[in-house]
Amino acid sequence: MTRYTEGRVLLMDRDGDGEGARPTLGPTTTSRTAGRTVAAIIGVNLVVQIVVFVIVVANGLDLVTAVRISLLTGVVFYAVTALAVRILGSSLDLRPRIGTEHPLLAVGEGIVVGLAAASLLSALLRLLFGQPLLDATSAGITVGGAGWLLAGILVVAVLAPLVEELVFRGFLLEAFRDRGPVPAILFSAIAFSLAHLRFLQFRYYLVMGAVFGLLYWRRGLIASISAHAAFNGMLLVVSVAGVHAPAVDVSAAGFTVALPATWSHVTAVHGDDLIAYGPLGARVELAHYDGPRPVLVDNLVRGLGDGSIPAPDGVGIDRTTVVAVNVPAGRGVTMAAQVDDRDGRLTMVPKGNRLWVALYRADGTDEGAAHFDDIVRSWHLP
């Protein structure tokens, strides 16, 4: 005998009267429970990110360190999430569609879709902005050395696709399967987008969630994981390629300078000729100041060293580090500096009555300082 309560919330299956009765949850309760579970996961993730943010801000940590902390907390969060979803999924009798009927076809289709989507996205961004774009996570992974690069690949291209596809497709979408493909795929895609906590990019994650959901519906978890892993992996490859791409020549105020390919810049702003921004928070400001008489390097070294010449507004300099230096732009002076409470460097090159200034704010990486050195060496003054 089978008995349903109103709305199919509770099902009772009996093989005759007496023992053997086993209550099972109906589709309404299953989808509601799955939805609340994923909402709780998103909420916990939000709390974790807030805690990480507070730790980073309170301790004045740089963006690279913040990315590394996020990677480590992400590993723990993903592990706990996967375990919780598998346990709850078993209790709800939710079995992900693995896609073992045609595994090679599922893997192949997933990889093709993932690579195509990542390539299209990278091409569109390059077309719109004229340069490869790196988010903080990708940049932090690619400049952190071989160890952090490997860790980033494992988290971003292996662990994240496995757990996220298990949660949003194998668990949440599966809980809504009885409602049809469109509601199930759409609801899982919305949750997938919200879970990334990047609300300005909601539509981007929504589209990707829908693509992965469609693949899951067609081919199963093997296909959606393959697509997700290929997509994330391809974006990392693009990031690594962007970091090592040739520098780009930029002109402003009569000079030219070569900037790293992944850096953005603005010209003629806030009294500066050019401000360049690295993907991890480094900043280089190039400016000039005209005086009533020619500026001599020896006078700069002496005046900056003894304090008779003040530092630029908002910049603290270590007067014990002031030294003369020869750069391709000419003979100048350089010194360690504090910029916005971050380590940095200040280099000045006089040309007649005009003093050219290059100011660097560090991003916490050796690569940032190396980029500043390269920028100053590429600086061709009028």
C-alpha cells in the first residue's frame, strides 16, 4: 500500500500491513531541504570570507598573503562542504547522475565546452580592454612561485570543480530534477552564482552555472566536472601567459615607458602624468615638476639626505637610503619610501629645470619591485 499526504510531502510505502513500512521524503520536501542546505553553505562561506577580510585588514596584510590565506581556508571549506553534502544527500536518497554510460564522451564534451568558454571569455576581455586581465586570485597564484602555483592549480582546477559540481549539480539540481530541466538548471545556476559572492559578476557566473547544469543534465557529473576543470584551468593558463607576456609601450607627457602586459594605467590624473596599477595592488606614479632653475643630482642627494629638501606630499622617505643612480633616462637619485603605509621606492631624474619623479607602492611581492625597476629602466624622457 502506498499513501501520500497532501502535496506529496510524505510518502509511505508498505509491502502489506505490519513491519517493513519505510517513510521517504517527497520531491517538495527534498528540494526544500536541499535549497536550505545550499543556502546555509553560501552563508557559511560569506562568514568565512568576512573573517578572512577582517584578519587581512586588521593585520595590514598584502593581497598576495590574502590570496594564500583564502586558498588554505578554501581547502578546508571545500572538504567540509563535500562531506556534509554527501552525508545529507544519502539521507535524502539523492544520487548524482555520474554519467558512466559513456564516460569518454562525457569527458570529451566537457573539456571541449570548458576550453571553448574560457577561450571566448579571454578573447572578449582582451578585445574590450586591450590587455589580458587577471583577477586577484589568478594573479596571486601565478606570481607566488612554483609551490603556490601548484597549490593554486589543485584548488582552482581540481578541488573547486569537484566540490562545486557535487554541490550545485549532483545535489541541488538533482533535488529539483522532478520539476523539469529548466527550473532545475536555472535554480542551481542562481545558487552557483550567489555562492561566489561577486555580485557585480552575477550574470557571468549565472551563465557558467547554466552551461555546467546543461552538461550535467545531458551527460552527468563527469561532463560538468570536466568542463568546470577545463574552464578554470584554461583561465590559469591565460593568467600565466599574461604575466610573462611582453611589456606594452605607453606614452604620456612627452615620454614613453614600457608597462607589464597585465597592468592597467590612466594618464593625466591627480597631478600625475601616468599612474599604472598591477593586478595585486602595486602602483607606479610618474610625474614631473618644473622649477625656476636647473636641478643638480648632487644637490638632490645632499638635500634629501639631510632633510633640507622635503619629500613629495604623502610620501615618507628613508633619508639614510638616498643615493645617486644611473638609469637609461639619465643620472638621478633613488631611495626607499613609505607610500600609503606600504613599502615603496622613489626615484628622481632631473632634466634641466624639470624634475621627473617615479614613485612605487609595493604589493608584497618581489615581482612588483622587479616590475618597477623594469619600468624605470624603460623610461624614455623628452
